[in-house]
Amino acid sequence: MKTKGATAEVFLTAFRTLTRKEQDIFLSTILKDKRLREDLIDIAIAESRVRDKSRPFRDFLRPLKNAQNVILRERSDRRISVETGDSSLRSE
């Protein structure tokens, strides 16, 4: 086993020897670190979706692109209404 893997294995073994309360304290400390918390959330999401059917990346982007186009049109409409003074196009 590689050194990094061995270190992780020793660490996990040590963690498992802690009492439940000590494990909870350790995990609570990890969760206080924003970066580690976000990493754990990402891992949990990935694990929960491991059996999900995949889809082409372009299909994933399509609704995002459509939403972006709507936002850009709304911004353009607001800019035009301000430039022309047309209050009927302004959003309240």
C-alpha cells in the first residue's frame, strides 16, 4: 500500500477506536471548517447520485442557457426602457 493510503488507513483505524462522544466531537470540529464541510457535502451528493442515469453535458447546459437568455433579455428590456423613458417596460 502507498504511504498516503497507509496513513489514511491508520487514521481511520484510530478514529474507529474513539468513543462515540469523541467521534462526534471530532466530526463537529471538521464541520466547522467551511472548506471541509463543503467537500463532505459534495461527496455526499455524488454518492447519492452514483446510480442516477447520466445525460449528455449539452442536455444539462440547455436549461441553463435558456435561463441566461431570459435574464439577458430582461436586462436589455430594462436598459431600453430607461434609455427611452418608456415606463411600460419597467419592472416594478
